[in-house]
Amino acid sequence: MTNIKIIAVAVLVIFMNCALADDLEESKLALLRKDYAVALQLLRPLADQGIPLAQYRIGLMTFNGFGVKRDVTQAIPYITAGAEGGVPEAQAFLAFFYLSSNTFAPQDFSKAAKWAKKAADQGNEIGEVLFAMVLLNGQGVQQDSEKALSLLQKNAAQDNIFANYELGKMMLVGRGIAKDLAQAKLLLKKSTTINSGVASDIDVMLEQTEQLTLWRKGSARLTCDSFICAGRSGLHMKRMKKAYEEMQWIELASRVLSIGDREDLAYFYLGRSAEGIGDLKSAATYYKLALDRKERGRSCAGLVNNCLGIEVTRESNTRLNGVLVAIRQLDEIEARRIEDIRNANEVAAAIKRSEDLAAARLKELEGAFQAALQSASEGQVDAQLKVSQMYFSGTGVTLDEKAGVQWLLKAANNGHSGAQFKLSQTYFSGMGAASDDKAGMDWLVTAANTGNAGAQYTLGTMYNDGRIVEKSQAKAEVWFKKAATQGNESARLWLDALETERKKSAATAKAHADAVAEKLRKQELEKKQETEQREIMRKEAERKRVLENVDRLKSL
């Protein structure tokens, strides 16, 4: 019987007794007198309020079917909530749940180790013993026999039956501690209070530990060829057949090993027992030995004993073939698992590289912002405009349009024509500042007078259209000429259209100029809208990317 199966017999009772020892007096008393309806009535509101101990108790009642229909899938979330809330009994329960093999959740040593450690850190006895077990076997944590031994000795000194059992087994074989059969037997006998069935299993273990260990490894060999052994085998034949039929694999293997008779049926029994507990490679070894004994004339069918209806050769061949297929399938599954792990590691490494690059880029942008901010604070006008742009786009700093406007004002007031033009657009659009056509117009004129071609062209279009200012073809032409002189292509097109208009008749020229103007206005509007849309999309994408990178950095 494994240590997990032994603990399973009493662990729920231990957990319940521990859970009751707290300040939820009324529910505790109701549980003690098995008044589950009252307990549920008291606990349910507390659990709904997120009180960890109440959540644990509700989960435990649901797990065991105390007053409610048993539902493990509903129980585990409650117990997990209690464990996350710091209830050591809930933590120990989850450690046991994930450490054991059950039909409700796959065995998960990492989770078992996590919860066992949390319970052990709070001094919970069951948690300490379970944590010692995972430390001893390196299940979900790095193996640490010394620490495991320390925890077991501590709890064995307090007469903890589970600690007695584990420590007794270690002393029995000298694992991590000096071999001491007398003390091992004493500790193991103390642990038999777990249940009545454990005592007999411990007797078997004390008598045949080494043989059973060799059997599970596929290394046990039967050495007796005498008629005495055959006779003894005959005396135990019905008991072995009964154990075989009832699938009492440990008992069957123990009896075969204690007799030692080298007949084919004995090796078949060893193979079937090994297969029954999942040691497939060992089972294959014993089935082959059974077939070998048949070929050598050492068969149950040819001696005083009989095979009690078991066709050893046929059964050995059939089960050997089945086991070999299962071994190949398991090997393939393991190979795929290893491949999946390797692929997952490669994906994780790629993600890590991407995150590292993103982090490095973010750090680089943050450094660029800090450098620009330093220069801007020292009065460098170009740096002030750059800081403004970085605030507007959220590059290297959290997006902040108001801060962007403040730095834009500083650069504009210091005579930067580009900042003046950008500030005028900010006031016209109301992005980062309250919409203000007058302030926008003032900064646009200032930028145009400072020599900014874009501002000059924009001012020309506003006079041509009579937008915000009084319509004036003459003023529009003045500003278009200034912009065209600096290479502004749109302004040149406007001037070409005006020149063409003059060469035609007044009506024709006006109609043509209006058409051209309308076309240019639409093109300019579409271009402006497209540019603005691209800028908005770029800012939003950049902002999301930066926020995602920041979130990733925080989660590391």
C-alpha cells in the first residue's frame, strides 16, 4: 500500500477536526452534532461574503456529501478559495488532493508542493508531512532529503501517525537516515492506527521489503526447484488464485515471493501483479520468465500442483503482447510529451526574446524622452517641440496631450515656427486644448510671419475660402506666393489656377478657378483627413503597444 493510499483513509477526518477549531462557533457546533442543514445555513452566507474558512467548510461538506449532494467539481473551487485565503487545513487538503491519483483531477506535483509548503509554513501537521513527502521524492520541488527528514522527525516526535509511517519506511531501508529495523518496526506499528488494514500490509512490508522492491524493478527471481517448494506452493495455490481473482496484487506477489517455487505459474502471477500496479516493464520480464520456465519443463501442469484453470502459456503470451504494445504506446506518449515540452520551451523562449526586445525598446524610448526633457528644460527649442510630440504620441512616456500642449506653448513662445503652426492646429481641432479659433488664428499668423511654409499655405486657403477670416483673394495670393517660394507644391498649384483664371474670360476663368479650387480643396481635405486619421491610428497603436509592454514588464 502506498503512502498516499494510507493517508487517504483518514485525511478527511483529520482535515475536518482541524477545520472546526476556529472562531466560527455556531457552524462548528452544528458540524460536530452532524446537523448539516444548520451548518449550511450558517456557512453559505459567510462563504458568499468571501470568508475563507467558511468557503473551505462548504467545500469540504460538498466534497464528502455532508448535507448536500456530493460533487467534487463544485467542492474544489470552494476549498481552493479557502486555501488562497490562508486556511492551512484547506491548503493541506489541496496538497493531498493533487498528490494523490484520483478520477477528478490529474496528479499535479507542482500544485501539491505549492499548497503543502503553504500549509507547512503555517505549522499545519498534515501540511508538514505532505511537504516532507514531496521534498523526499523531489515531486514538484527540488529534492531535499535533509529538510524532509527534519519535518518528519519533528512530527513523529509529536506522535503523528503519518510521520511515523514515512519515517519508519525510511529507517527500514536506510533512506536518508541510519537503517534501524527495531525502531522502524516500532514507528510502523504506531502508524497502524490509520486503519485496521494497514497493520497487515506493514507486516508484509517488514518481512519482504527487499523482495518486493526487487519485484517492482523486475529483478526478483524465484530460486527453489525442490518438491518441498512445489508442495508448499500447492498448499497456497487456492489462496494465490483467490488473490489473483480479487486483484490483490501486493498480497499475490508477496505469497509467490515467500514460497519461491520456480514454476511458470509463479512467474505469471508476478507478471500479472506487476501489470496490475502499473509496472509494465517488470510485468513483461516476468511473463517472459513464465514462458521460459514452460520451455524448460517447469510447469504447474506437469507437477503435483495444477494450474487451477489458468492457461499459463496462452495467458502469458497474450498479456506479454498487450504489455509490450502498452509500453510502446507509453514510450510514444512520453516522446511526444518531451517534444511538446521542447516546443513549448522554444515558444516561451521566443516570447521571452520578444518581451526582452520590447522592454529594451521601451527603455530606449524612455531614455530618449528623458534626454529630450533634460534639453527642453535647459531651454533648447527643438527639444521642447520633441518633448511635446512624445507626449502627444505616448512615445517613451505615458500619453498626455495636456503636457504636450504645455511644451508646445514653450517652444512656440520661444519662436519655433513649427511649434507655432502645430499649436494653431491644436487650437483649431481642440485636441489637447479647448477649441479656440482666435488663439489658433493668432498662432497661425505668427507661424506664417516667422516663415513656416505650411502655415503660409494654410493661411492662404483660409483667406481664399473665407474660413474664420474675411475672404480675400488678394491676401490668399500673397500667402500662396510666400509658401510657393519655399517649395510648397500645393501653394504652387493654387497660383497656377489663379493665373489660368486671369487668362480666361471672367465667367469662364472664375468657373475654372472655382473648379480647380474645389478639386484642390477636396484633395487637401482628403489628404488632411487621411493624415489626421493615420496619425490618430498611429497614436492609438503606439499607445496600446506601450501599455502592453508596460503590463508585461509589471507581470515579470
